[in-house]
Amino acid sequence: MNYSSIDVRPKSGSVGAEILGVNLKKEISSKQFNEIKAAFGQFGVIFFRDQNLTPDREIKFAEKWGKINVNRFFTNVSGYPKIAMVLKEADQKKNIGGAWHTDHTYDIEPAMGSMLFAHEVPQKGGDTMFASMYSAYDNLSTGLKNTLNGMKARHSSKHVFGKDRASRHDDTVGRIRNPEAANQDAIHPVVIKHPDTGRKALYVNPTFTLGFDGWTDAESKPLLDYLYQHATRPEFTCRFEWKPGSIAFWDNRATWHLAINDYQGEKRLMHRITIEGEKLY
């Protein structure tokens, strides 16, 4: 892909690219937006710097991509139900998103993508890791690809956001809410064909996947554990360092992400907007 209206700088050999030459505080041209969409498809996650958007501008950019999903479980930004607040105060120990996952796989129509807008970041730490599920699939053996193609897996929100969370008494209570709304279960292909790029991607994750359809959890665990270890090989990943005004927008159908919790005693405040998706089969 040749980009003429934006400057695209890959972050690693497998996933992620930083986009320069765009000011999201203003209207962007259709040519720029089309090239941004192409970069999103090519790299799985795209990053912007020095944007410092108001909540209204965050929503305006998000709505260019599709309908916004109003988050069931995160506290929203005051006055903006379309924006979820991802917050860790300086005196809190546990962060949100601190294990490898991709968002909303528990939904029958999983989210297309998620945007994170940095408002307050620690002086050091608090980076986010991303992993390419295209690369994870491409680098499986032919035999394992043949085994996984046609298989399906069970996903759920109940064990992550349900009533058991409130009983843990960790300091995410109050930041994660509505345990009674955690009633989502879904079955998806283990390998999906991406609806936009046509590429095959591994579509299980350690946080929301329970097991393979038709298999017990115990039977599923050895193979899932292998896939999870394989998918996070260093050559499939990139790491993004946040600054105020930074934006990350990732494709939930083609990537995993993990928020690193290495900034104890400092505050981190992000706004998150999730874009609705479609059935994957």
C-alpha cells in the first residue's frame, strides 16, 4: 500500500503502525480517511500522537467508523455515555485489561474495534502490548491449521464481569459495574476469515474463551494454553508507549492487547470508545 496523504510508520514486523500528518481536531479529507482505513486493515492497530481531543471530538472520530457500542460494565465519562472511562488512581493496585484479551468476544456480534484516548498517563510505565492474530495463525503448522479450521469455541462475559467479580473485593469494584448485566455467551469460529481483509486470524483469547464447542473445559485447556503461548511470541507483538494526547485504535478481530500494570502510585486515565461489529460466520 502506497500512502500519499499520511505518513505511516510500522511499529514492528507483525502489528501496529503510527500515523503522522493527521490532525483529528479538524475535519480530515476523504482521501486521508481512506488511507487511515487502509492502514488499520494492514497493521491491525494504528496510533496517533498529540491529538488532545475533547470528548465531542473523540465521538466524532469514532462515529466515522461505525455505530458506537455503549459499554455495559465500565463507568462512563460524565455526560458522555458513549465514552467508557478506563481509570486507575494512584492508590489503586489492580488495573483494567491487565491480561491478554480482545474486546467483546462474548457478544454474538463482536466489536469491530476499540479506541483508547490518553488523558493522564504515568511518568513511566503503563504501556500497552498488542499481538497479531494474523501472524499467530499464519505461523501454525499445516496440521494444526487443518485441525482448527472448522472448530468453534465458547466465549462468555459471566466469569469476568459477573457477580463473582464483586465478591473478590479488589479495587476494580466501582470502576467495573453492573455485574447483573454480565449474561453474554457466544460461540465463534476458532479461525475467522476477516470480513474486510479476507485474511485468516486466530480468534480465541485467554480472558473470554472458556473452551472449544463440544469439548469440556478440561479437554480444551491444553490446546488453548498452547495457542495462547504461541500467539504472544515476541515477533508477533508490538509495545506502545502512551503520552497525553495519544490514541490507539485496534481491530478486535485481528489483535489481542494487554495493559501493563507497572506504574504503582501514579494515576492513568484513558477514554475508550468501542465500535460495533458483525457476526463472524
